[in-house]
Amino acid sequence: MGGTFDPIHYGHLFAAHEVMSGLRLDSVIFVPAGIPPHKRYDGMAAAAERYEMTLLAVAENGRFGISRTELERPGKSYTLDTLKAMGARYPGSDFFFIAGMDAVLEIATWRDPFEISSLCTIVTVQRPGYDKSGLENLPQGIKGSLRVIETPMLGISATDIRNRVREKRCVRYLLPEAVRAYIEKNGLYAGSETKAAGG
Ligand code: NAP
């Protein structure tokens, strides 16, 4: 499961669990993006901090794991490189790349999207307010390896959590308590957030 996880919250954990049960996967490995290729804002927590928060969150479930591959690889975190690294690490496994709908809607703009779809099944979960009709416009070669999992949806968003922290509003019950305590202890998301140029 790939994502920026800034911060990880119960929406991500719930979606991961739904996909794991729905597709009968053995486990879900969370892969925090080192340097996300499509960065959208300044003020993002450091990769090491996002990794540590994700590590705290996945500790709650014995079938959840975490990978440092995107933190250890220099340069932007391309999914293709991650899938190749996973293939070498777990030979003979079937891979499912899980990501949020708005990320998957842009997959045709990623590096080598057709090779990505040849290496895994791409899985996305529908969230409130997201219209999945845009997926119909993806090239046939990508659509063929795409699965959309319909779940009772949780409207929790990392952006909302960061805004709440900045405004000193409560974030309890939106994310694991250990992650909330980490944010507080390390003073994350206190400064203002501005949109960054894409790329
Ligand atoms: P992200 O910000 O982590 O997620 C994109 C959106 O989907 C956010 O609104 C996020 O919500 C939501 N989301 C995340 N997980 C979800 C889930 N399981 N169910 C429903 N919604 C979910 O996305 P990103 O970091 O840009 O990209 C996601 C993955 O795609 C990463 O692994 C990234 O490396 C990869 N990617 C690869 C390329 C490339 O190879 N060129 C380009 C772009 C992205 P929150 O804001 O609440 O987290």
C-alpha cells in the first residue's frame, strides 16, 4: 500500500484491512513514499517521520508490515522501482498495489504505467466524494489490471488532520493514539502549509 501517509490515519488502516480481506491477501506492506513524485504542498513531514508514524500504526496488526524501500532509494519514489524491489525481495509472490483513488486517477502520467500494470494488480478504494467514472478514461492496458474495492467509506483525510493539528483542534479517534502522541511530541504540522508546484 503506497502513500505519503502524512499522517497515516484510520482511513488508510481500514482500507488496507478491507482490501486484505476482500482479496484474501496474506498481508499488506505499507510503503511510505520517500520523495513523492507528485508533491502537492510545502510543510510535509520528513520521510523519516512519516515512516515512524506508519511503523507505530501498523504495529497494531500482525498481518500489516512496512517497507523502507522508498526511504532508502535516492531520488523520487517511483512505484515501478518499488515493485521491482518488492519482486526481488519476495520472489514468486503476487503483488497488489493499493493506493488512493485520486492517485490512481493520474496513473497514466506516472513513469512506465504499463509496466507497473504488468507487475501487479492495481487496487483502489472508493472514498466519499470521489467519482470513479474517471477510471473509465484510463488506457485499456491499465484498466485491465485495475480493481476498485467498494467499502463502507470513512471520510477521514490527512489534510483535515493536519489542519486540525495546526488549529489546535482535537484529532483523537481519527488515527491511532500512538501516532497522535508522536505528532504532539514532535510538534508536527504546527506551521502554515502552502501548495507547492507539481512535478
Ligand atoms: P497520497 O497523497 O498518499 O494519496 C492520494 C489520495 O488518496 C489522498 O487524498 C489520500 O488521502 C487518499 N488515500 C490514500 N490511501 C487511500 C486509501 N487506501 N483509500 C482511499 N483513499 C486513500 O498519494 P501519493 O503519495 O501521491 O501517491 C500514492 C502512491 O502512488 C504512492 O505510493 C506514490 O509513490 C505513488 N505514486 C507514484 C508515482 C510514480 O511512480 N510516478 C506518481 C504519483 C504517485 P490522505 O490525504 O488522507 O492520505
